[in-house]
Amino acid sequence: MINLSEISQRLSDTITEELDYSDEKKEIVAFGLESLFLSIVGFFAILLVAFFFDALIPTAISAVFGGLLRKVSGGAHMNTPLKCLTFGAVIYSTLGVITQKLIQHNLYNFHIAFILLFMSLLIVAFLAPVDCEAKPIISQKLKKNLKIISVGFVTFAIAVIFFCNNQLLNTSVVLGIGYQTLTLLPVFNKKKKEG
């Protein structure tokens, strides 16, 4: 099976070799490349599963917001990218179906959505970024930047639901951000903490 981490590292080495980047900058480039590859493959897998659940639009919105937050906040990891992609495709498709059901039954509530996103903001501010044993974030500068971007992204999501009156969009945003925020909690990252 293709190892995206190795491919990203090799591509990063090739790109940064002539630019005479420091090891810290090389790590940032490799991190970005691997994130990009996984995002593309993962998003297409999610859309494929969502198509079969007949929940393409809410799933895509949840996946975009949750996935973008994940790229900067980190979170719980499966032991292989394939398991991670499969789990993500099922979870985000389920969130899409839940979104449709909530809207069908007129259960969207702005105040609850705002509270959930505000709680997500607090969790992200305290816990992000959460790395994994297989790919620890060594650079303190990268950690600081990822935290700032994570907090900024959740703040953006709050602005989206505040200014947008589309219940499908708002519910999808809240569920996507909410799910991703849960993966930051220590209960889902026990191995790392105990090690």
C-alpha cells in the first residue's frame, strides 16, 4: 500500500533541497503536503459514501468544515490512513443524514447551535493542536500557528451561523465542527497521554 507520509517526506525533501530550508521549515512543508493528499482522497471517499446515503450536500458541508478544522487542530487517529478514511466517510455521511432529519423535523435552534460552537471554541483553544505518536509536531512555532488558525476557524464558523439563515448549512457546520472537536478530547487520545 502507498505510504502517504513517505511520499510527502520525499516530495518535501525534493522541494526544499534547493531552497536550503531548515529542518523546521522542511517539517512544515512535509506536514502540508501529507495533509493535502489525505484531504483530497478523504473528501472523495466521503462524497462517495454520502451519495449512497442520499445526503451529499449536508455531508459535504460537514466534511469541509470538520476536515479543515482537523487539518489544523489534529485529533484522535486510527492506526492506518485507510481506517481513518473509512471511519471519516461513515461518520460524515451519518452527520449528513442527521442534518437532513433535524431540518425535516424542524429541530434547528440557533441558540443551541451557537452554544455548541462556543463550547467547541473553548475546547479548541485549550487542546489544539493534538498530534499523534506516529507524527508528532516538534516545531513550537508550528504548534502555535496551528492553534491560532484552529481558533480563528471556529470563530469563522460562529460567524457563518450568526449571519446565515440557511438551516441546512448551519446545522451541517455545527455537526462537522462539533464532531471534529470531540476528537481533541483526552479520552480519545489516551495512548498518547499515557506513553
